[in-house]
Amino acid sequence: MTGLPRRPSLSAPRLRRRGDLPPRRGTARPAAEVGVRRIRWLLVIYGLVLVLVVGQLVMIQVVRADEYADRGVRQRAMTVELPSTRGRIYDREGDVLATSVQAATIYADPRIFRGEATPDGILEDAPDAASVAAELAPLLGLRASTLESRLSREGNFAYLARQLDHEVGVAVAALELPGIGVLAEPKRVYPAGQLAGQVVGFTDIDGEGLQGLERHFDPILRGQPGMLALERAPGGLDIASGMRQLVPPTVGSDLVLTIDREIQYAAERAAASAIEEFNAAGASVTVLEVGTGEVLAMASAPLFDPNERVAGDEDRWRSRPATDVFEPGSVQKTLTVAAAIEEGLVDRDSPIPAPFALQVGGKTFTDAFGHADEIWPLYKVIERSSNTGTIHIAQQLGPETLEEYLRAFGYGRSTGSGFPGESSGMLAPHESWWETSLPTIAIGQGVAVTQLQLANAFATIANDGLALPPRLVRGTVDEDGRLVPSNAGEETRVLSPETAAEVREILEYPISGEQGTGTRAQIPGYRVAGKTGTARKANPDGPGYSSAFFGTFVGFAPADDPRLVVAVVLDEPQPIYGGLVAAPVFQEVMSAALTALQIPPDTASGSLAAALESAGQDRAASEGAAQQARPASPGQPGHGDTGVRPVRFDG
């Protein structure tokens, strides 16, 4: 029937599952369920914490155990190096030239002033660095700000001042300042002051040799440092029951030099006086003992005191006789003549052409003094220091033979003295010589030597032709106080005894001859032999020569039985001639050395005057024979000069 409303369905409703029913409002979960859940979460958290703690413990005690152990030791441990006592340096008679004295070194533990974390916690009431620095500054002679900066450094050890007087250390210790300590440390001192200052040299503040023999023999002198290890509490106090380890230092060996204090003083005094008298840039003196090679003196001026080193004095530190090279000039003629005599080419009275000028290889060589072209006996060539006569002798020798003898005399190599920085000089092989090299080298130019090399060459002549390496060290002192001699070196035969004796006789003429160039080297009562030299200085800014000169003299005495060799070099003296400036220095030093060693005057042949009279008679006879044998004269001075500028080497 239409129009009637539909009745609702009377079917049964659909049942829902429990989980589909919405919770009733205001209904709480059971308390037991909530407690279980909380316990579970706490167990998880505790488990994670436990894992982290165990992991950290494993990391600290197993994986990084050594690292943390070391860190703990560093927080309380302190290690101080104990310097060894450096060996002394004595002269040949046992006088002290260098020694070490106990000085006070002030140090700090900066941790005390930082309030650094320690195993016991943060250090409370850390001392005020500014206050401590203010108390120390007057005693240490430093600014308070400087000390405060050092007290604030990282680490657990800082030097505040080193090698102060012992009294300063006592005063600092009496203050009992926290974190401040006093350490006894050796300080190098030189009781003789500037005496042999360049030879002995000096050390740095840590006792390491820097210059001179202090440097060369550093391994022998320095010994072995020691070590002090101890533990300290955060407050800076030593832990009585803590670690304390002491390794004492080993004392270095003493060194005994060949230097004679009295002769060294005379040499230094003469060198310093020569600088003032002749307005020289520098001066050096070497004294050798014939037959032993021992260096009795090696002086350099301007002088130098290793106790008072200041910036800008570096040029005074070097020992000129061993380190500086120069062209020997006419002193070289002695070796040229010695080689010719040894080769049997000439003897004392051989007639030698001696023109005023001589042209070789397109250059003209002249003597330093005007004279006619003559023939002179060999001894007069040396007496008057003739360049041209010496060149004639060298031409008979030839380049190869001349080089051979010069190297045998020690040119071109170190003498073996053991002095640090010793130069080898310069001697080019003869294969590279120019046509003018032979005459140039024969008269002492174009070759460079040290004073020590030159003195040793003359010592070879004085020692009957036997060469010995010069020695600066006699030996070391063993634990029982006995001298252990150093190696004296091997002898080398350079000349025969006969040749050496003849050369020694010839070398008396420059000193005692009527026209000798070295008469200012005469010593009353002694026969003296030697040779003067004057040579241009090489141009420091390029090739060629400057306008400055070296003045040189090398000789020995007594001439008939040589005991000592003295070599003198003046750098840029006024006047320039070695006979005028270097010979008087030789005379002063040799006289002092002969007196110091108590070497008696000559007594044979009625002393020096009789010897000269006999020599004069022989000379007159030889000159007469030479006049008869004279060849045709090559002409007056300048003969053969084709417009080439003369090259003059002064004798």
C-alpha cells in the first residue's frame, strides 16, 4: 500500500570486538601495569649507563691505560736535567784558561700559578704570579712583567734566570716563594780574560762549545749530563714517599794546550800595539817551537774577552792565524830558493841575473827599488828581496816542480792543527797556471796561505828540512790527574839537512846584511834569520787587487840552532812594508820568547858581529866572481817594455 512509512528493521545489532570499543572516559589503567612499564624503562636506562661506565672504565684502564698513567705522572712528576761539569782548559804550565764555577739558576713550576686541575681537585688559593714576580724582580735584575709572563707559561717547568751569582741563589731560596726553586748549574768562565781568547773560544749558556778549541774538543770537554726526577704535590712541595731518581752527571776531561801564557801575552801585546802604531786593520802573531811543532802563541788583534761577548764583536772572535788567508809576498821567495837549492840548480853563491825589470808573458815585473841591471849572488837576491832575480830562479824550476815543493811545505791543505775553521789556503794545480803564474807565485802573489801554514813552512827549514804538523793540544788529563799526550803527528822530509842549513844561512842576510830589508828584526846577542814580505790585498768586490797591503815577517832564532819561529802579519798597515811594520813586532815577540824559555845568546864565532864580518868577506868574493860571469846587459830599467803596464810586487 502506497503512502505508508517504512518500518525500521528489527534485525539484531552487529557485535564489535573489544579492541574496537572506545575507552570509557575517566577510567584509569591498573597500577600494576604502570609500575611494570616504569621498571622496564628504568632498567633500560640503568643498563645503558652501566654500559657507558663499563666502556669508559675499559677505555681508561685497558685501551688508554698508558696514556692516563703518563698524564697522572706528569701532573705530579718533575724532571730536571743536571748539566755536567765541563772539563778545564790549561796552558802548557797548568795555568787555567777556562773553567766552570757553580752558579744559581732560578726556575718555576707554572702549574702552581694556574690553579691547574689535579687528581685531588682544583688547586685552591693559587699564588698570585704578579706578587711573586714583584718580589723576584729586584734580585734577578729583570722586569716584573717579564717574570710574570714566564710564571704564566704552559708546562710544569720554566727557567726564570740562569747562571747568576751564588749569592743571588741563596737570597731567592731564603724567600721560600711557592713554586720557585733554585738549581746549582755550572757556568763557564775564563780567568785569563782576553788572553788566548780566540784560541780557547767559548760556549753557549748550555755549555756547548761554539768557538775555538771549546767547539772542536766539545765531545771531550763536556762530559755527560745527569737527571733528577721527583714527584711534587699540587702545592709545589716534594712528596716524601714519591719517586725520586738521581743520575749524576759525568765530569768532562781536562785539556792541556801547548800555549805558553807568558809568550802568548807578549804576542798579544805586540799585536795590539802594532795596530795602534801603524793604524792597521788587524794584526796576528804565531810562535812555533822548532822540532815539536807546538804552538806557543797564536795571537789575534783586535783582542777578544770570551767573558764579555756582545753583539757586533763577531769579527773579533776568529783566530786570524788559522782562519784568514793572505798572499805572502816576498816571504814566499824563501821557499822558491829552497826548492831550487834542493834540486841542485843553485847554491848560496850562484850568480843570478837581477835586472830591474823583467818581461814574462806580456807583463813586466819590476823590483821595488831602482837599480841597474846586475848579476847578484843568490844570497843577495834574498837580502835585497829581488823579484826579478827570484823569477829567474823559478824559471829554472818550472811550474810542476815549484808546485810540488810548495805542497810539500804545506800549501793548499790544512796544517792538521785541529783548530776549527782552519783554512786550507789556495794553490791552483800547475796545469791551470797562466804564463805569468810561475813568476807571480814564485814571488808570493797568486797564492793564498794562512799564517799558521807560513810559520810551519819556516819551521820545516829550521828543523833541518823535516816538516811536523803544528800542535795546539799537548794532551788530556785522565782520572788520576796524569797527562795523556796527544799524537805528535808524523814527520815528513821536505829538504835535506844540507839544503835546510844553507837556506838558514841565506836568511841571515835580510836581517844582518848591509842592504837587508829586515834589519829591524835584529836582536842583540842573537843571530836571527828571516824574510820580509809586502803584498797587495785581493779586491773583495771583484777580480784584481785593492790599494791595501799586507805587511809580513817570518823568522827564527838562534839562526845557527833554531829554537823558535815567529810569524807576523799586519793587515793594511801604514807604512805598508813588512820590513818597517812587521819586523819590529817580530823583534819584540822573539826577544820575549827567548827570555821566557831562557834560551842563551849566541857565543860561537865571537857573537853576531864576527859572523857578519865573515859573511861580508865571502859576499865580496862572490860578487867579484859574479861580475866576471855577467852576460850582456838586457838594458836599463824598462828595457823590453812594449807599453805594457809594469806589475810591481814590493818586497
